Amino acid sequence: MNIVLAASEAFPFCKTGGLADVVGALCQQFASRKSNKVLLFLPHYRNIVRVSSLKVVPGVYLIPVGDKIEQVSLSYINWGNVLVFFVGNRKYFDRPGLYRTKDGEYPDNDERFILFSRAVLEGCKFIGFRPDLIHCHDWQTGLIPAYLKTVYKLDAFYTRTRSLYTIHNIAYQGHYPYSSFRKAGFHPVDYTPEKFEYYGGVSFLKSGLVFADNINTVSPNYAREVQTDPAMGFGLEGLLRHRADHFCGIVNGIDTEVWDPELDPVLPIGYDAAEAAKGKLAAKLALQQQCKLDQDPDKPLVGIVSRLDYQKGLDIVLNLIERFKDRAQFVVLGMGDPMLEKAYQSLARNNAGKVSYNGRLDEDLAHRIYAGSDLFLMPSRFEPCGLSQLIAMKYGALPVVSRVGGLVDTVKGFDGSNEDSATGFFINNFSEKGICQTLEDALKAFGNKKVWGRMVKNAMRQDLSWDKSAQAYLDLYRKTVI
């Protein structure tokens, strides 16, 4: 197949969260099948990584955005067997951040991703690549399936092209006023509740759900939740039920070349499941030293690598850390809500040697936290799939997770007697009291080295790679293009 993936971020080029990891891993998985030709389109942000060897496609092409005509350029890089194309427009993409500054989202994000969506479609024509399938990710590319079924419906170039739309987090919908619908160039006759209209405006995500040939999300349990629970579906549960025959869940995997404790270059020593005790002890001592925690190999260490926001439940964790700080150490890595950042800074400052907060993007430190932690805390209010719990298990840090979304599909909870199969701990009652109770249970299990050792080995010996999930995506691709 000729496959195009369109996304607003992809590791290792640009990243704010798990979306980038998933898109980057899928590209490499699909391209490893020799019968596929894979192109990835990304905006050419200012802070794109690996730009030194970029090649420029000669010429420019034009994209309408409202009553303006914008020039777009393409540059590209060979990334293994994937051709990565960067959509260039300095006005919209030459900025400090991908979507926002510390003061909030860019006010013209609608125009930025209107331009990007049309630039992907016009870009394929510009380079003469006729895709069998365009795989679109999250709200930033939700207009691409809509364009294919409306503006480009009679374009012979796209006669055989089909679209797959993946929801990574339905809470982020790209909701804009009616003026954004007009800027995108759609015909007013299509502005109906069955198509584009959404609470008097337009939702880029809803547009993708309506017009894509097939839809999926990133875990089977999350697919069920967003159809049945209004708190999880964020207003789109009815539409997803309507499209249930074209909607499924495929759980994420992790890139086991990037995330491999046996070969990880930033760890003191590599380790596998058989050598977990030795390797994790070395990683723990190194992490305690780096984060200025008390050097204590026997003190349980709880890691958190997360975006700091309401979804992740980290507002509740502040009080929890205060309660457990004398019995466990805590290392937090993450940025997000400015109020939460200040609260974690204050907590760490007032609890030197017990709590470490690191408010920056630091991939190396993330690796060291996964390796050096005994427990990994993810008390999410909702979690489409989650990658952190997968990485934590790969590194032998047992996850403490809410019973939601993909966490249900990927973690096997300890019930006090199933140490031969358990890989983590479930929070059954989402509240401060419920999280505390689960952490109490986890610390009790940590005190039994025999039980703990078995659970660590269970977690590390799972197949958490993309192999099965990538094959499920390819099967869905074939189903979509038939």
C-alpha cells in the first residue's frame, strides 16, 4: 500500500506527549513491511529535531485560508524506510512552541491546522504520491477526511484514497467558531448537525469522526467508554455509537528499541528480567543521587512522568505525597498547569531529600526514573491508553493505576494472591482515600521481596512491543481500502 500518516507531532522530530511516540513507532512498523511505501507529514516547527540533513522539494504551492492565500514549501528526510515531509510556512509554524506558549494556546491554531490539513493533500499531489490510505491523528488532522469527502470529492487524484482517523484523546476536540468553518473553505450547505455543525461552531475532531472511512482509538476499553459514558465521550458518544460499525480500539505498544533497560545507554548498568534486582538497585542509587534524594536502597521510590493536568489526577497526588513522604521517596518529572507546577516546586523545596520535582522535558531523566523507581503512579481520571505504564513495566517499575481506559487493557492488578500473573495495582475507588489505600497495598507488597520479585519479572517479560498492534492496524488499513 501507499500510506500517508498525517500528524501534528512525531518522535523523534517533535513531541509534547504520547501522540508523538505512537505516530513515530507506527511509521517504522509499517515501513518495515517491504510491500508498503510510507510517508509522514508534519508541520515544520521551529524546534524540529534532526534538521541538518533536510532536503528541499523545489518550488512552492498555494493554500487558501479564508480570504488569504498562503505559500507552502516542502522539505524532507529519509528516516529509515520512511519519507518524512515537513510542511513549511514561517507565518504559522516558525514559533517557540508547537501549540501554545506559557500564556495559552495560539489564537490562530484553527488557521494553522486548516493550512496543514490542506497542505498534506496538496502536498501529495505536488510530489506525485497517490495514497491508498491517509491515516490521520487527533483533532489537528480531523479536517483531512472531511476535505476528501467534500472539497476533493471529484478530484481524480484521490478517487481511490480512503481515510482512517485515530482518536488519541477525545477530550481535545479543536472546537472553533463558525468563522473557522468558512476559513477552511467548506460549502455552507454542509454546515448541518449531521456533518460539520457542533454547538454553533465547528469541531475538527467531530469532522474526522463524521467523514473518515474508518475510526479507531488507542485501546478496546477506551473505545467502549467513549461510546457509553458521557463523562468519557465529551459530547461525542452518540456520534460514536452511530458509527460503531466503523469504530474499534487497538491498544498501543512501545518502541522496544528506544525503551530497553538491557541496552539503555543512560542507565548505570543494563538489566533484563533475570537481573532486575541488581540493575534496578544501581539505577535507584544513581537516580537518588541525581535528584538529591537521601541515599537509601531500601526506601520504596515512587516515580511520576506525566503532563501536569486535571486528567492525570496529579492534583490529588499533592496531598498523598505529604502523607507518604516519610515512608517513600517521590520523583516527579513533568510540565503543564502552572498552578500544579508551583505546587510541586514548593512541595519538593519543603521536603528536600524526600521529594524531587523536575519541571522540564528531559528524555534521559525519564528513562532513569522508569528504571530507578519501584512503583510508578498513574491515578488518571481517564486514560485512552497510556504509554507510561507500559514503559514502567518494561523497566520493572510496577504501575499503580486507575481502572480506566487502556490501563485496564494493559495492567494485571494484584489481588493479594496472584503474584504469578500480576503486573501492577489498580485504584478501585478514584479519590484521595482510594489512591492512598492502593498505595498502602503496594507498599505492603514491596515489603515481601519474594512476591515483589515475581511481579517485577511478570511485568518485564510481557510482550509490550508494537508487533501485534501494528499488524492490527495493517489489517484495519486493508479493510478500509477495500
